[in-house]
Amino acid sequence: MHLDLDVVTSVARLLYGDDWQRPLARGLGPHHPDGGRDSIDARLVRRWAAGERPVPAWVASALVALLEAEASASAAHATACQERAERLRLALTPVFQDDDEDDLRP
């Protein structure tokens, strides 16, 4: 069984943008079925993209793992941004003493 190229392309673009082939090769390296490595050969990914070679089935589970890792990292980043925004909002909000509040009433 081989993985549909459209699936690979859409996931890779989501993860890495329009210049996805080399980053995908690096992302797939640790998930290679013959043992993790820094990267798979980027030329192989280019051959998949060109339709010259079929995408092997093991890439499907690797893409799932890459998507899950990205989702987790993105969620952590979003949480950190929200927390930082709240701290900044509090730091920028003027703190009035009770007697100063009377000056603000019409």
C-alpha cells in the first residue's frame, strides 16, 4: 500500500509551508521504519512530489505523529502567548487608589 501524494502534500504544506520537501525529509527521519535518523534523503521526497516514486505506507503514521507534535507545540505556544498578554495587560492597567477613583466620576 502507498500513501496518496495529495495527502502528503497537503499535510507537508500545513506543517512546513510552500517549501516543504526538505523540511519534510528532516521531519520523517526520526520516524523511518529501519531506525531513526536525522533525515531521509530529500531527493526521495522530491521524487515523491514529482510522482516518480510512490510514497511508502509508513509515511502515514509519521505524518500523524508530526501533526500531533505540531498541534501540541502550537497549543503550548498559544497558552504562553495568552499568559504573556494577560501579564502585560495587568502591567499596563493603571491601578487607582480609592480616593483617586472619585476624580474619574463625572
